[in-house]
Amino acid sequence: MSGQAEHPALLIPGPIEFDDGVLMSMSHFGQSHVGPPFVATFGETLSMLRKLMQTSNPASQPFVISGSGTLGWDLVAANLVERGDEVLVLHTGYFADSFAECFEVYGSRATQLKAPIGDRPQLPEIESALKEKKYKLITVTHVDTSTGVLSEIKGLSEMVHRVSPDTLIIVDGVCSVGCEEIRFDDWGIDAVVTASQKAIGCPPGLSISMFSERAIQVFKNRKTPPASYFASFKNWLPIMQNYEGKKASYFATPPTQLINALHTALTQILTRPLSERFATHHETSKRIKNVITGYGLKQLAERPENQANGMTAIYLPNDLKAPEILPNILKKGVIFAGGLHKEIAAKYIRFGHMGVSVMDPKRDDIDRALTALKESLGETGYKCD
């Protein structure tokens, strides 16, 4: 039985429902950010991130910094590219536009390779783009929160290493880390940027990332200093290395309560094999998508290989608009999100299914959500098949 106050089930693609133990960690008494107890906790947290990302290379580096997932874009753009560098941004939704804009703020030139809504750029066209021009890095949104489109990282990475081996491979994993497999070392990834509030299951406020040995070396070989103070590896790299080595260090005060909560969330995740966690998310996602299809509804990501395991973006029927149905779903104790893709925002809703709502067998969040959706559609006159 949860000790949380009664509330609607939060089933948006982040923030998500949180485990009682994680929330209790947020109420930890005040600690010195350079005292031995907290230094030990932070060091263990960074080490656990290596396990979650599946990297054993001691020269790769995890970062946990106060900020939203968006700060991860700045870490990449401020440290790994310089003014005038070319970057290739694979576009599967809203967040590629934003990442490209971030690069341009720092003076690099972003080329977007776009796919139709619900699809992803295909390997042959990406390969052609890489052969036409030398790119400092390529970015891919593993799961675009605006569309629910899943990108395939392993095959992409293999192709980039073959065709353009000097191009860094950057993964925006904000909506994937914790519910989609990421094999950092095996797939030759150079950076994964993510956040605390989605499948990792920790309240918002932490920018979480992992950078490869190669990426760190690219930073060290820069000809110009990073065009950011707060996001500079010059300031953060020694801090993270020291904390992981259980040594007190200071650049900016870390959010001690959130770090404690992240420590608890990662401990919970790693109590079971990651393969089991990913399989459970896949099985739950498949069940949800089968039910959605049974209701006669279509997804933005029509092809199974493009469908994320932690969320589902659902087109509404009969010219129904999101603001017309979301309040009725809320009355039934479930919170879904409206659309985010600017071209079709009012035409669809987003159902987040990740973290504790999927992994805790005692919770009925998913069944409640499917029932609430069916009943709410029925109230509009739509008959679910």
C-alpha cells in the first residue's frame, strides 16, 4: 500500500509516477555536499549510472548536474563542437528542432535530416548524407517524446563507424534511458544525455549524461574554450571524477536530496537484470498497443519497429481534439498528455507507460488508463471496436 496522498495516475511521458522509497529519499535530512556521507552516496550514484548505460570503460565519464534534460544539449554543444563545425541532426519530432537550435546558438551549423511524422530517417539516406559532408557529430533522439518514435541505435552506430569513423555519435535518451536498451560500449556510442524524471523514476531536476573516452578527448583537443561557464567540462569533469573517487569537490552545490533520490531509484533498477526490465517494458507496451489497435485507433508511429516501449502517441478519432477528451480522462483518475508536435498537436494524445507503473505488479495504473480511455471515447459517441 502506497503512503502517497491519493492522486490521479500520472501516465504522461515524464514526469512519471514515483516509488514511495524514492520520494522518502527526497525527505533526507540536510547534508553537507562535501561531507563523507553524501560524497559516498554521489560516488555510488555515478558508478551505478555506468551499469545502467552498460559501460565498463573507466575512461568514459558520467555526469549528474542540477538542471533539466535540456542541459544535456548544452553539454554536447558547448564542449564537443566549435564555431563553424557541421553537425547532422536526425529528426523524428519536436526535440530534434530544439537540439538543432541549441547547436546554432553555439555557432555550429546544424543540418536536419527529417522523416515524415511517425517515421525515422532510414540508414541509406543517413549514409548518403555522411558521405556528402564531414560532420563533427551526429545526433539521434532514441525516443522522441513528441511522437513516440523509436530510433534504432545499434545499426546506426555500426554504419556511422564504417562510413564516417571520426563522427561522434550522440544519443538523446531523455525518454529512453531506463526503458529501452542502451549498450554504450558495445554499440560505440559517444554520448547519452538524459534526465531523472522519466523511466529512471526520480523527480525532475537532474541532467544525467554519459560521455565516452573519445568524446572527452575531443573536448580536450578543442582549439577554443567552451562558450558556456556552467556547462563547461573544464569545470565539471574534475568534479565528477572526484566524486566518483569518493573525494569531496566543489564547483556548484549539487541538489543533495535529488541525488539521494536518484541513488534509491538506481538501486531499485539494478536489483534485477536490465534485460528483465527492458523485456517487461516491451511486453507492457505491446499489450497497450494491441488494445489501442483493438479500439480502432491509430498511432503516430504505425510501423512496429518505430514504436517506443515507454510511451504511445495515439491519434484521436472523428476529428476529436485533445482538449475535448483529456478532462474526461482526468475525471476517471488518469492523466494523459496532449500532443506536442506543432503540426498536429491537437489531433493526438500521449500515453506514458514506464517506470514503476510498469515494473510494480501491485499497481493497476495501466489497466485503469486503458479503461479510462475507452470510457472517455465512448462518452464522445465513439465506439471502440
